[in-house]
Amino acid sequence: MMLAGVAHNNPNYDPGWVSFFAALVMLVGCVIVLVGGAMSIGIRGLVGRRKWAGYAIGPLTIAIGLGVVALGVWLW
């Protein structure tokens, strides 16, 4: 008797963890993007106009998060 998880209609089906880890990477990337957005909103109120370095942290974190999401999409 064959189990449903073993038999698959697609002969090129490669069971594995790739899609799971790709989804996990995309989820982590989305969380990084949300954290970067919250940081850019929060830092805007905390940092004075004379300190430009604080403004770059939020958008940089968003860019890193989008890169991680793109990696997850590529792995998918």
C-alpha cells in the first residue's frame, strides 16, 4: 500500500524542505521590513534634525528586508 505523501502525479516532483525554507525566509524578510518601517517612523520623532545618521537606519533595514524577501522568492 502506497501512502499519499509518497505517491505524486508529477514525475519531476522533488520532495524536500526547499519550499518550506523559502517560505520561512520570505516570512523573516517581511518581519525585517516591518521592523525597518517601525524604526523609520520611531526614529523620526526621537532624532533631531541635526543628526542625519539616525534617518538612514530605517530605510536601510527596509532595503535589507526586501533583499531577504527577494531571496525567498528566488528560492521558491
